[in-house]
Amino acid sequence: MTLRLRDISLSIHQDERCLIAKVANYLNLEPSALHEFKIVRRSLDARKKPDLRWVYTVEFAVSDESRLLQQKITKKGLQLADQPKPLSAPVVRAAYHVLVVGMGPAGLFAAKLLAEHGARVTIVERGRPVEKRVRDVERFWSSGELCMRSNVHFGEGGAGTFSDGKLTTRLNHPWRQYVLKTLVDFGAPDETLIEAKPHVGTDRLRRVLINFRQYLLNLGVELRYECCLTDLELTGNRVAGGVLNNHDLLGCDALLLAPGQSARDTYAMLHARRVQLEPKAFAIGVRVEHPADLINRIQYGSAAKHKLPTADYALRYNDPVSRRGAYSFCMCPGGEVINAASESDGLVVNGMSRMNRDGAFSNSALVVTVSPEDWDPDPLGGLRFQQHWEQRAFSSGGGRFIAPAQNLMTFMGKRSVRIGKTTCRPGVVEVDMNEVLPQYVSDTLRQALPTFDRQMRGFITNEATLIGVETRTSAPIRITRTDTGESVTHRGLFPAGEGAGYAGGIMSAALDGLGSAQHILEYANTGGFS
């Protein structure tokens, strides 16, 4: 048996090698009595500045675990370690063909599980391999030349390829460790397995994707790039295949649809094919960019001078009158604001960090909740709502993918300050943000910001810049499915991931893709759910 001990802390000034001695002392044991000692979780507690502490959960074995548990029943945090639950799924015959649409986290992890359990898998992606995609995106950021099929949203790895690479989720899912271990096996740092807030970073994630691709190829998975699902081949209400690039028919026994939330033409095709869709709430707003050193000082106090991870934050406000929520989202420490356009007449921003998070600026989305009551009452109304505000942002920059920006103090009406240096490429232009946001979003942000400043003294500063617009916080549509993962209207169609409306980030999308793949394997062995 293995024991687990939670909430053992060290000062940021202490060497981590002191940890085993501290655990042994807490248990009244000699350090030599602890075998197979390992850290399984590490987090930074910055609540009591400047006394910051690293907090650990550790696992170890001793010669008589039962006796120690019985003697130390009063010791808080000591328990038997949970045994990892293996990811189990049925094996199918090799002739069973699954078409996986989309090479984001949901599609990649689904393809992996399906192929490992005997299915013949073809995975298609409208964009390009990650190496070509990176060049296309860099060209866009330097010149404003947008490639419609290879950009921040379309291509191998999905939109998460150009992000902070966060691997956090609120889901307490038994397969979470499986996802982390897979990413580490493919090149993510070992620390990914123990950090309370793991992230890979966009630079390291690209290497992971190349190794993931090679693993799928070794399994016999067929990969097709620049290959877009443009229609469904139907037999009655059953999906019998996919039409690719408007003319190539590829038959399949099941179709796992993980297109990502920016595949707006795919949503339109599904709607035309009478696949049941429902509108979903999401949030829109701006990116706020501060000097990273300033955020470090706010969060760490005088301890900021020590070698610590670049500080992050999470902020939330609820308007008591409108009942709208405002919150920070996808915070990127030491990162950059990126132009994430995917359409020729629209502009949307996001955030991205590299593994080391060592950039001079930190940024986060500041967004306000919107719901189907805010747009046309049909399943595609949320898409049109997003496009309207993205087109407003595009026009404000003169139609050249130059992002609208405004100093935070100016936005608050405190004083008129010109925008300073930003990381957003190919550039920004000074604009009144009221012109590119719904009035209720601007008003809610102005109401929320004093609360944010009380939570983080110094957050409102003339060193902060707002850049817009951020509209793609989550999908505005959900492709409704049954408890067994199948479309409620079309048999053999399995919607998955963020674009299907069931996830919100790399980790949750990967978990949802695995769940959908497991449903397909069960489906294959029963001849279809009744």
C-alpha cells in the first residue's frame, strides 16, 4: 500500500530537498523509513504576503502502513493513496471505421483511444500540420496576411496550440492523470504531473503535437490535412459518411465530430442538415495587458524579488442589477496578446504564453456573460452576434487586422492617457472601446473594475492597456447529444469537445474526446444503441 500526505508546506526560501525530512518529522519517523517518496502535487500559497509557501501532497511507502495509519489517525492529511483507475474500453474489430473530424485535443485523444482499441481511424483537419501552421500564423502577425485555412483557430492542435497551454479543469475526472501522462510521454515537462496549475506553453506544445502525430501514424491512423467536412452522407437519420472538401465521400461506421468552436461553416451545415443544435451562453470583452513585474508585485508583495513563477490571478464580479457576471479568463502570465482572426472581415484577440512565461507583459481576458436573450432567437444567433462585434473591431482598425486598444484609465474615465507599448501584432490603434463592445458589456466592465482593484490593489493603472475584442471564450452553440454521446437526431454522429459545446479548454476537451471515443467503442460492440 501507498500512503498519501496532504498540506505539507515549505517556505519559498527552503530547498525542496528538505521535504522528506519534514514529512518524516511530522510522522515521528526517520527519513530512511520513507520509501518510494514522491511529490504528487505542488502549489504556491501567496495569501499571506510576504510569507509565501509551497504546499505539497506527497506519497510514500513504509514497512507497516496499517500501523502508521492507526497510530497517526489524528494526523491531518494522512490517508491511503488512491489507486489510479485505468482507462478501460472494449476492443472492436479492425474493420470498424471511425471518421474523426478535427485535430484539437478532443479529436486527437479520441483517435488515440479508438486506434488503440482496434478501430480503423481516419482523422481529418481543415488546417495544416503544426510546422506549416506556425509559419502561416507568424506571417499573419508580421504582415496581416491571413490564411483562411491555417491560422490561430484552424490546424493541427486546434486553438489551444496558440495559447498558454493550460491543463487545468474543474472536473475531478478519473482520466485526468491519463491525459497528463500522455502529454508528458509526448514531450511535456515532467512537472506537468505534479503542478496544481499545469501548463505546457505554446512552444513546448508544438513539440508534443509532432510526437502525438507520429504515435497516431504508428498505430495506423490515417491523417488528412487541409480536408474540411462540408456535408454529411445520410441514410435516413443515420450518418453513413462525410463529404470532404465538397466532393470526396468517405464512408464510415461512426463519425466523431470535434470541429472547434470557430468552424462556423460546419455549424451552418449541421443546421441545414437538421442536426439538433441549441444556443448557449458565453462571454465577450477585452484583453487587459499589464507589465508582468507589476502583477508580480501585486500578487507576491516584497517576495516578488525572489525567483517565483510569473504571477497569475483570477477575478470575478456579479452585477446585482443586471445579474451579469464579469470575470478574468485564460490569464497568460509573461505572455502576449495575440490577434486570433480566422475570417477575412473580423478581428478577435486571445492570449498566449510560452513555457517559461518570461515575457515582459502579462494579460488576461476581462469578459462579461451574454446569453441567448441578447441575440436572435435561433441556434445560429450567437454566431452572428460574435461576427457582428468582430467585424466592428476589424473596421475600427481600418480593415487591416489592426486591433482596437485603449488605456485602462481612459476607459474608466479617470484621465486621458495614450496607449503604451503592447505585444499584440501586427499592431493596435487607439479606439474608444465603447465603439467595439455592446454598451452593457462596457458598463459592466466599468462597474467590475473597482472590485477587481480592491482584490488586487494597483490593477487599475495607467500602465494597463485594453485590447479587443475577445468573443470566443466558449462555443455559442451546443450540438445536443444523448447520455451515450450520440446526436439526439442523427445516429452514428458523436459530437465532442469545445466546439460541440461540452468543454472549455485543452484538458476538458481531451477528456470529452476520450469519453466520446469510449461511447463509440461500446456502440460498435452493440451494433448501435437502442
